[in-house]
Amino acid sequence: MPSRAQIIATIGPASGTVELLRQLIAHQMDVMRLNFSWGTYEEHATYISNLRQVASESGKHIPIIQDLSGPREQETSGHRFDSAKDILTEKDLKDLTFGVEQEVDYIAMSYVGSADDIKRIKFEITKLEANIPVIAKIERKIAIDNLDSILVEADAIMIARGDMGNEIPLEQIPFVQSEIIKKCKTAKKPVITATQMMLSMVDNDKPSRAEITDIVNA
């Protein structure tokens, strides 16, 4: 059976030029992700403009995912969820307005805990007179526990394995990932497996055997 898998590439200063985006699209990049934990609006607007220029040249539509920061605090080894903060920070709301103005295709919401969190961001999107699908990032244990109800409200799911590893034992992640993918298929909702995918290719031109297995399982 033909695969319906797509390749999502996170774009930043090292890859956001017209020439590099042209190469990425030529090598089957299907979706561009912008991480709003980093960068300025000017930088993100440049990446979006460059992508649309190159996509137009190739006759393709490359969807854009705006990944909101959420209520996180930076730590040396990664991020830590701050449960005392609102699920949508003031920065997120400003970023959301920017994303709507730029007509991004998807909004990814970080640190989702319940279906109400999805309802909240959809309300904010509606206030901006937009209708953008929401991707719920599953990275907290409470989100894993509430997955069934989150699936009802979310348009897609992202399995954020990095921060998930701070919430559950590492050895449980493959089984949780498999269960989430199964439930998404049943619900007919797209699912994204993210974090440390083919990480060794930062330094090597080919993925490891373990990474190939990871891709197949995803």
C-alpha cells in the first residue's frame, strides 16, 4: 500500500534561504515547521516569503506549521513546563496574531493538557476571524491520559517525544507513541512523530540503522 507519510522540516537561519528551501523541496520536503521559541517576526516572515516563492516556482503548495512556544521555561537540557502559567501566554497570543496575518496553514499548541486547551486556542483563532486547524502537541502525561477527548477537538496530533521524556520513563515512550498513532488512525486524524528524528544526520550524510527503524515505526 502506498505510504501517506510526509516529511516535515523545521526551518531556521541555517535553512531558510531561497536556495536551501529550493533544495529541500526538490528532496521531498512536504511541510515547513517554524519554531516560535526562537527567532524574530522579521526572520519568520522571511522564511515564509522565501518558501512561498520557491513553492510557487515548483508549482507546489507547501503547508506551514506555526509551532507556538507555550508556557515553558528554558533549561540547560531542554524545556520545563510551568503549570502556574496560562496555557496560552501573552507571547503566544502575539505570535498567533502574526501567524494569522501570515496565513499559516496549521497552529501547533504546546503543552496541551485537555480538550479545553484546544477549545481555548480555537476561540482565540476565531476572534482573529480565521479558521486554522490546530495540532495538539502531546508531551505531558495528563495529555496522554486525556488523549481520547483531545482527539475530539484537535485537528491533528504531534507526538513531542523530547519533552514527553521529562514526563514519563524513557522506556515507555515507544509504547505510548504506538498507542497514540493507533488512536489517531482510528479517529482519522493526522499524527506527527517529532523530536530527534534522524538526529545523527546533523553530522552524517546517512541515518543510522536505528533511525531507519524509528522512521518505519512512526
